[in-house]
Amino acid sequence: MSIGEALAKARRRAGLTVTQVSGQTRIREVIITAVEGDDFSACGGDLYARGYIRIIARAVGADPEPLIREYQAARPGPQVIPDDAAEPVTPTRMRKRPGPQVIPDDAAEPVTPTRMRKRRWLDWVAVGWLALAVWIGFYAYHFLTGSRHATSAPASAGAHPATQRPGHRLQAPSTPKTATQGAAAARALTPASAAAFGPSGAGHGDNSGLAHLAIDTNPATAWHTDWYATAHFANLYPGTGLLVDMGRPVTITAAQVTLGTAHGVGLQLRVGAAPALADLRPAAYAANTGGVVRLRLPTPARGRYVLIWFNSLPPDPAGTFQVSVYDLRLEGRP
């Protein structure tokens, strides 16, 4: 039984349709149908294909590990060199073989094991340079944007600590204030409600029914995203988030987000007057973070809605990617 046949059989045994599996895994139906037909060309490469196999198998109640090993075994590995490989493969020699022969442009050059290894080595060098260029571009972008949106806590012990235990309240800066400043001092703000937020808007994100657990002030409960095959949502979505409705327009000056212990989270804090991504303007940013994240806005932002927008997820013990929000505290002025 092939990989696709095994997944399709397990899905039917579980009483699930392709549409239901797509809803559970956030994988498009066309990809699930292709995988069940043993067509992995739409997956975007071996890394993504293995991730899709693992996710679909878990959704339908199948053991993914034998399927992953079977997929890996079917991938092209080191080529077997025939006994006569040392003899140059020339157009003349190829024409002597029975049947029609396709003469490659470089057929006059002997195909030897050394040449095969050289080609594979050059391919890996090209892939390495491409990965390095992507990595440099990614971190250059975050470095430049990070200089405009300072979000990390001060390093000094007397300033706000970078890591605090879950449930710790935000503290206003201990700086002298005049009577006028004291009247407008920042304080903890209480959200009215919370909802999961996806690219299509509020209520269309991951696990919306659990969103209230992020603002219930109980550090033992949490809202979490779905799990994905890669840190960037298997290239299916630009991100996912948690939308908080304050019930009225407020001014946000700081936020504290308690995440899981795994690092690798990329997030934005966005504030606006309407629950739409285009109307929620970025106010602070954090990259490759985790644990308790404290965001101090360089410029106070006013609006009724606050969005924690995740554009990168951390790994979990299962080998997939997911983020949890145990607590969200907002500070500002009414």
C-alpha cells in the first residue's frame, strides 16, 4: 500500500472527508487530494511534503513515522554506477543500444562517478548560497525595523526586567511626576473580550473558542494557535493572531505577553479603531522571542482594538510549530 493509499484508507476509516481534514489541519484540499494520490509535486519540496504527511496522518489517526520512512526511502539517493561506467558514454555508443536513444548535449563527455559527485556538490553549494542570502535578508529586515520599534526591556536591574514570572503585573516607571502627570499616569487596562484573528478577520483565526483564556488572568490556562508544518505556517497564511476588544477607545503605552518557554516567536502589537488588519497599525515588534515578552511602545497608540499578530511560530516537542498565550496584560490610559 502506497503512502497516499494508506492516508486515504485511514481517513475513510476515521469517517472524515477531505474537507473535514482540511478544516482540522489548515492544509488546502487540493494538496490533501494530491498527497492521497501520491502526487507530492504541489507540496513545494521534500521538507514540506514530510510535514504534510505527518500532519495529515495525525489528523486521520495514522502513525506518521512509517509513512515518513517510506517517503524518505523513495527519494532519489546516491546513484548506482554500472560495471561499464568507466567507459565514456558517447553518442556513438548510445546509438548502438537497441531502441530510440535521446542524445544529451553533453553526451560526448564521459559520465563518471567523479563527475556525478561534482554535479551534486555544485547543487548543494548553490542551495547553501541561496539559504545564506535569505537568512541575511531576513535578519537585516528585522534589524532595520527593530531600530524603529524598540521592544526589548532595559538591561539594568533597576529598570523593567526582561523576564518576569507569569501573572506578574505591569509596573509604571518609578519616575517623579507632577500633579498634572499623575492625573494621566498609565495604569493596567481591562479588556472587554478576545477572539482569534486570521487573515480573513476576527473569528476566523485559530481556536477562537479558547481566546478568552488569554485574558482571564489565570496563568495556568492559555489560548493557542493550530499547529503547522513550518514556522511560517507552511506558506499557507501570512500570520495569525489574538484580537482584544477594549470596549472603548484607549491609549496603549505598554503590553506584557506571557508565551510558552520555546523561543522563535515573531510578533507585532497592532492598535486601531476597527477590527481589520489594514486598520490596525503596528505599534511594537518582537522577533525570535519567547517566555514573558514586555513591549514598551515608543509612541503611545490609541484605539479600541489591540491585536497580537504572530508572523513566526516556535517549534513544539512533536516537531511541528505552535504558539500559546497564557496571559496578556495591557497598560495605558482610558
